[in-house]
Amino acid sequence: MEHRKVEDVQQYINGKFVNAVSGERFENKNPFTNEVTNFVAKGDQHDIEAAVFAADQAFRKGPWGKMKLKERMKYIDRIADLIEEEAEKIAYLESLDSGLPISQTRKMAARGAENFRFYSRMVQARMHGDAYQVDEDFINYTVYQPLGVVGLITPWNAPFMLLTWKVAPALATGNTVVLKPAELSPLSANTLAKIMHKAELPEGVFNVVHGFGESAGEALVKHDQVKAISFTGETTTGKRIIKNSADSLKKTSMELGGKSPLIVFEDADFDKALDAAVWGIFSFNGERCTANSRVFVHKDIKDDFVSALKERVEQIAIGDPMDSNTELGPLIDEGHYKKVSSYIELAKEEGCEVVQGAIPAGFEKGNFVPPTLLLNAKNEMKVCQDEIFGPVMAVIEFETEEEVVEMANDVEYGLAGYVWTNDIKRGHRIAQAVDSGMLWINSQNVRDLRIPFGGMKASGIGREGGHFAIFEFYTEPKAIHVSIGDHHIPQFGKKK
Ligand code: NAD
């Protein structure tokens, strides 16, 4: 694919593309070459001030807050149409920015459009309250109202898909938005700003402030006018955000890290379990929150499963993210490359046998870590407890159901889990026993948009997705009590 020159990225505030207030910019690098792709406006507290002011005005004084539902949904549908029209460009920019293979970013761009379509349908069909008649005295009812300005903070691992997943329900429910995308992958957020501009969204309804977490991110989290923060990223960052949001008593939603187990029993459909295990860790370059980074294999099939894994690892197509045959691209940046590589060294020290695919010649400039198996791993090893967030799968042997459930749960995280067995009772037993927000039986990670997404333990607080995003996060339920009869009111101070 031909490489095009990419323009520099500005903030999008109050319907205008502007430089950072400080005038500063930072370099954005291509993970495949480590060359500078372009420069990005480096926002800080001042840019956040401007964006939140614009979003607050748009909510309280602009047309958005009072707009009829059908009219608001026309904008949401239009955004989905425009994403579809620009899907190929979005996929290109996303692959350029993140190193994710283009065959995968094409699907992510399509999913981005679907996020808007889905929330247009969902809000029209489901965003309603309940009514309760209380004898002949009262009717009580609930309405769901938008919160106001919401702050959305997103990571770099699947940038466009993850940010549309937040922006779509936030706007569809009537909020206004300040988005702070990851500094390592600003391009697709900038494209979304352009799409919003083209869709002629009223000024201030959608704003993007590019910049770093410690400055722009923290300012957004601490801002008094921001009513809620939806965050996806690392667990340590999530903890910091919760602390920083305490003084302004913000609602927060936390989608954090994972170290998810995939359990293969001896009666499993071997080939399908193999396909799922390999795809589940090596897609998204291994930078996937729900990746099956710990694979537990029953001792009766372990040798065969490991030989099949080795064969696959050798054959995974490592390459240029822009090549549609590439299955595994480079990691997001040099810092992350070093982190993942150091875990592979640690695995050797901890006693694992390390088996890796080979990086083809000519790719030396990129942040490539080959697909990696950590064999003979033990669940208590650090490489089985920490989120490595790269193409690294630990393989752990087990014998009994009880033992494997204990190991699966003996970890800080609780995001996803996968179990492979043809014993349907056992499948359900495991699904209910593993401490994770989501569990797949005989399936890889495929998710219908109606189902809640999120984790337990250190993997998160709250659920988004489906109607959960609407009712549990982006709106405030209000209870209204109406007297319809002549009920008794205590008469304090009235002479008897
Ligand atoms: P990160 O926590 O480093 O950064 C995420 C975002 O937070 C970025 O926009 C960053 O600028 C911002 N940020 C950083 N410090 C901040 C602060 N003090 N205040 C406010 N904002 C701040 O995460 P990352 O490295 O970009 O992403 C990888 C992580 O995301 C992994 O742990 C992965 O598991 C997790 N993740 C979770 C899910 C999920 O749904 N559970 C999905 C994708 C990724």
C-alpha cells in the first residue's frame, strides 16, 4: 500500500481545529519504522479549560440539550454513514499509527460505524423510564437525563474502536464530550473530529484535546464541570483517576487490564480450541485487554497441543501492517517493545522454555516482538501474574477441574475467560466459577453489542456496552413523584 503524507494534528474545540494554547507539539512516530509521522498539538490544563467550557455551554445553552430525539439521532446516523464512507482511510491511519495489521483495522473501522448505529437504535428503543402506580394516591415515574459534560479517556491498543464505543453512547444519550485520546495513537481520533465537523454537529458538542495523561488527562479528570469520566487503560492509571476524581465527586467507569485464562479440557474440539487460543493472543499484536495470555491445557493433551502451538507460532505472518496478509505487526512504541522484551527475558530466568517465531529480515527498524510461547509455565510466576500486553502466551498444565479453577482465579485481574470442553455441564460450571466479567464457552472473543462489557477485580468497575452504557453510566435516573389523590400530609404545628 502506498504511504501518504499525514497532516499534523490539532485540537478540536468548539467546532474549530486549533493549536494547543501553549503552541507546543509532540512527535508522533510510526511503529513500523520509528520515523516521525507527524506532529500533534500538546494540550494541557488550558486546552482542557477551553474544551470543557465549550462543551458546558453547548450542553446548557446550545441546541443539543433541547434537541428532539429524532433530530439528535439523525446526527448519530450521519456520523455512522461518514465513518463508513471513510472506513478505508480510518483503517490506513490506524495501522500507520498503531502498527495493527490492516486486515484487523478494517474490521475495527466497521465496528466504529456500528457503534453509532447501534446506539442510535438503542436510545430510541430503550431509553425510557418506568412508571409505578401507588394505590390511588401517587404515580411515581423515572426519567433518564444526560449528565452534561463527560470526559472520555482512551488507550492506544484499538484506538478508534474503543473511542467510538464511548463517544457513541455519550452523544446519543444527549451529553457533550471532551475526548482525550492516547498520545501514542492520535490519528483516528483526529479523523473522528473531522467527521463530526463534516456532520455539522453543533459547536462544542464534541471536542478532542490531544496531549499526555499526566497533564491533559489529569486536568480533565479534576475539572469541576466534568460530570463523569469513562476510562479505558491500565489498572494503575485507573486507580490514579479514581483518586483524582474524588474531590469533584465524579462518576467513573473503569475498563482496565487483564490476564485472562483460556482452559482447554481433554475432550475439547482440539482444532477449534487451537485456532481460538492462537488468535486470542496474537491478534491486535497481543495488545488486547481480553487476550488469553494464560492458557491452561489438560495434561492428557498438553504435548499434542504444545506441538500444534509451536507449528502455528512459526507460521504466523509477521510483517508490514499495511500488507493485508500480515497477521502480526510491530508493537506501539519502543518503550512498550522494551517492556514486553524484558518479560520474555524474565520468563527464561523464571524457568520457562521460550519458543518464538522469527522476524523476517528487513524489519529491524520496527518494534517487532515475535509470537512467543512460554512453555512449562507455573501460574505463580511473575510472567503469569503481570499483564505483559504483547504477543506472549504462557502455557500451564493442569489435571483437575478444581485445580484449574483455582489457578485461573489466582491472579489480580478478572476481565475475560475462555473454556473449551464438550461437556456442557462442565462448561457452565467453569463459566460460573471463574472470576471474570466475561466468559466464553467454546468460542473466541466475539461480542454482540447488546451484551455488557467489563471486568471485575483489578480489571475494572462498572459495565459499558448495550443498555448498560445508557442506564448505568451516561444518564442520571431521576425519580418523579406525583400526587393524584388526596393523601394524608402530617400537620405539624396545626392546632388540634
Ligand atoms: P494507559 O493507562 O497508559 O493510558 C490510557 C489513557 O489514559 C491515555 O489516553 C493516557 O494519556 C491517559 N492517562 C495516563 N495517565 C493519566 C492520568 N494520570 N490521568 C488521566 N489520564 C491519564 O493505558 P494504555 O497503555 O494506553 O493502554 C493499555 C492498557 O489498557 C492495558 O492495560 C489494557 O489491558 C487496557 N485496556 C483495557 C480495556 C478494557 O476494556 N478493559 C480495553 C483496552 C485496553
